[in-house]
Amino acid sequence: MDSFTDQKAVFSIRLRAIAIAIAVVFAVFAGRLWLLQLTHWTAYAERAVGNRTKIVWEEAARGLIYDRSGRVLAENEPGWNVEIVPADLPRDPERVEEIIAQLASILGPEKGTSTVEIRERIEKICAQTIVEAMPLEEIGENVSLRVVQAIEARQYEMPGVVIKEVLRRRYPGGELAAHVIGFVRGITDLQLERVRDYRWPQSGQTANRLLDIPELSEERIYTASSQFGQEGVEASYEWRERNGKVLPILQGRRGYHLYEVNAAGHPVREIESRSAEPGAAIYLSIDSNVQRVAEKALEEAIGSRLSGAAVMIDVQTGEIIALASKPSLDANIWTEPIPPDRWQRIESDERHPLQNKAIAGEYQPASVFKLISATAALQATSLTTATGFHCDGSITVGRHHQLFKCWKSRPGHGSVSFYKGIAESCDVYFYELVRKAGLTSRNLARYARLFGLGSVTGIDIPGEEEGLVPDREWKDTVERAPWSTGDTLNMVIGQGWLQATPLQMAVVTAAVANGGKVLTPRVVRKIQWPRWLDGRTEMLQQPPARQLDLDEKTLARVRAGMRRAVTDAHGTARAVGNLGVSVAGKTGSAQHIPNRPTHAWFVCFAPYEQPKYAVAVFVWEGGGGGKTAAPIARRILAAAFGTAGAGRGLATLPVASD
């Protein structure tokens, strides 16, 4: 009996153990089920949706760019890319190699590619995605109709290889305003890293609320296949930030087709779709007719050896009417891969065609800086317009009798007063402002900075340089030498370490013309938003001008001196006379390397009585500003005002050399 009782107790213990084990197992299953259904439901639901759906994206048109009159400067045209869908490639490596060989035979004659390059591209794509079509980078972009036909004809022999119709940027004017417009290329890895998390302000929502697809609900603006503005307006108006959010401008919004797919990844039915939406249209302040004249005039002046820049600005609004830099490049070269030999020629060109010299070229302003020197002297010293000095072609300074020459050698300009000093650009007159009128280097630096030199103007395209306004502290720090009287004499005539861009000098000239308002230049006038945003036309507000605290008579006197440079018998700016509109100007010739031609400068505004436009022209080693730069400005003014003289072969009056 005891044995039976013992057996029964053991059995009971075992039964309880089995029951506990079963309960534990059920508890584990219940816990796991709870974990999957409640805490990880979203992740697994998304994975399930992803396994049974597929998104095919539709490229959006980039916003167009127009000039101020609505002439198209940047548009889109259809093209084709060769792309790879990894999920559709054969699983057999030998079959994949056959496809690679076929692709090489088709793309090779056009793109110069090999099986090795194609294999590397396909391996890279397969490592990035499974179902999404990805381009073969540059070797599969913008292919010809011959390539399209060849691949379409072998469609069943090359599974996983598809032709995608794309939109590529086209610039109808070629080189016209190329530095202003900029260009578009595929987004770089570095750029994508910076903008990867940017989302559309109105995230897409699928019509079927049971579907929650992150690609649509939190749609990214940029992907690895996006086109991206690289320079000029294309770059600076790619997007804007407002209230902490990113609002795309030129970038269009992709459309999509959402499909239900079977186990093989092939579409069964379309769930929903959205059409692609274009980006916003940009209207520039540039007048393409004036821009074309400015570029042509520069090209004829510089030939194949020199370089230069020209700027025309509205003196009341700050709008840029023309901004030219030569030599330049046809913006369409960036829409396709550039052959290595051509890229080598571009990079080795000593004239630097990639540089926008109008905003990034830093040069000694020479005698056009005398506008600031004259203003500083009238404001900071006891100088009057009647104060005169004698010029016999040079002066000597210091114990060692250092020689400072006037551009007009002996017998010089003779007796020179304020207006004659500006009109004939007498260097000795300005030297004497330092030696005898008490104009100091500190005053020169102060007024130069007040007019905006030494800092960027704030123009709305990238790449601007700030130039340099030297002073005693700068020389002590950089040159490790004390400032001398000779440094001030060089500075007062715009030489020495002083540097300015053509755009800065256009802003300075505009400030002289408009009564002391220092403007922030702009190249974009308005944005036409697409209908899917709100369809409104946004006129961009110009930043408020900075008003200089000057005696109102000071700039009037400087303007009068500039006018006499055009009208006086010995004025250096006579090349812009008899134009049908009254012009006031100032020439300049900057010495930079001994025994080399000087850089040619010219600044002006018109009409003299009611200023509307200011112009600045620079020609590298162009010689005298009156001979080389002023005729370019004349043609630009003639184009803007519709007067005679915009064409080639313009006859001009004999002018002085400065």
C-alpha cells in the first residue's frame, strides 16, 4: 500500500510538472504573440505591405527659368536612361554575364564602356536595392535612340534591363547667362547626405487607409537618382527654409504608381497613383537681349587671350539687368558626362572659364575707386570743389624721394580742381588729397567699407567673394610691416592691396547715382508656384537699402565730376558720349605686373539727370579703361535704352588712356 501511495505521489508530481511546463510553453507563446501583435505590429505590418506592394516612381519636371520678359533660359527635354531592376535579373550567374556582355556591345560604341565597368555598376546597384530600378550612372544616362531600340529589341534576352524615359535639363541659350543660371547634375553622395532627411511639406497619403507605406507617408524630396542644382540660380533656388521647414522651389514632386505584386514581384493590379508635379517657375531680373549684347561685346574685346566681366544694375531696385563673365562655357555640357580630355582643357585654361568673374573676380579697382576717395575727401576734410593742386606728372615722397607718377606724364595736367581731377582722372590731384588736404588711410578704409567693399553684396547666387579693404591693422597682421604714406597714396588711386569685384563696383556706382543707397543686388524677380502648391505668383521683396550718412551735396558733386568725364574735351570717358542718353562715367587702369598691360575698368550710370542703370566693366589686361572697357559699357547702355550703338564696330571719339 505504501508503494502504491509513493507511486501515486510521484505521478502527481510529474503531472503537475507537465502541467507547469505546458503552462510555461503557452505563456511563452502568448507573450510572443502579444509582442508581435502589439509592440512590433507596425514594423511587421510595414514589412508585409512592402512584400506585397511595389512603387514605380514617375520623374517630375524641374521648374523652368525665364528672363524678365518671359524668354525661356532653362527648360526640360525628354531623354532615356538604361536602368537595372535587380529583382528581375536572372539567378544564374552565367545568364547575368551574358546580359553584361550584351550591354557592353550596345553601350560600348557610344559610351566607351566595358564589361568590367558594367559589372561593377550592376553589383553596386544590387547592393543598394532589390525592386527599384536604378540607372547605370553616367554610362547609362542620356543614351541615344539607337541604344533604346537595341535594348527594346532584346527585351526578352535581357531581363532586369529597362529603358526609362527621363527629363533632362536644356539651356536654349547655350553660354547665355550661364554663370547666372548655373546648371543641374545628378546629386552627389555628399549633397544627398546633407538633404537625405528633407521631406515634402505635404506628405503623400495613400487612398487606402489600411496601407501605411513610409515611402509615401514620409516622402523624401531627394533620392540617389535626383537631379540637383550645382551653381547659379539652379543651386540657390533649389529650396528655401521657412519656419524650420524645407520648401522645394525648382525641384518637382515625383509621381508614383502603387502596385500589388505577386510572390515573384510582378504587378497584379494598380492600387493607386499620383501624377508628377512640376517645380516652380523662376523669373529673373536679367534682360536676355541686354545680356546677349554684354556677352558679345566682352567676347570681342577679350578675344582668345583675355577675360572680363560686365554688370548692369537698376540703381533704384538693385535688380541685375545683365551679369556677364567671359570666357564661359555652354551650360548644356553638364547634362552629359564630360570626356576626360575636354575636362582637362577646361581645368588647365588660365582664363578660368568656370569662375564667375563678375562676382568672384577680385581685382585692384584702380581709378574707379576715386569715386570713394573723392567722397571721403569731401566728407572728412576741408576740401571744396574750388580747392586746386598742380600736376606736373609726378610727385616724390620721403627721404628717399620715392616717385609716384600720374598716368599722364610730363607736363601733366597742370592746375587741377575737384571736377577736373575726376574728369581727367589726375593721380597727382588725389595724391595731394592725402599729402595736403589731410585724407587719411583710416578715412579711405572707412568709406570704402561704408560703400560695401570688403564684404559680399549678398547677391542671390553662390560663389561671391568679398574683396579686400586693407588698413594699418591688416598690414601689421598679414604683411608684418607698418603702414606707410606710400601705402595711402597707392590706396587713394585704387592700387596697392585694395581689391574689389565688378559687382561691388556696380553697387558703388549705383550708390553714387541714387543718392547714397547701398543696394543688395538680386537676379530673381518672382516665383510662379505650381498649382499643386498654391499657384500664386510671389514677387520677391528686395532687401531694404542701406542709406549712407552723407551730405546730400557730396554725391551730387561726385556725379558732376563723372558727367564732365564724358563731356569735357579731355575727359577720360568720352567714349560714352553722344549716345542719345546722358551718361556719367569713370575710367580706370589697374597696374598689376610690371611690363604687362593694365587691367581696364569703367563704371557709369545713366541718365545723368534721373539715374536708372549703373554699369561696371572689367577687362583683364585690357589696357586703358577709356579705350577698352568704356566702349563695352556703351554697347550695354545702348541695348538697355534702345539707342544706336549696340552693334559691333562702334565708332568712338578719341579718349585718354586712363
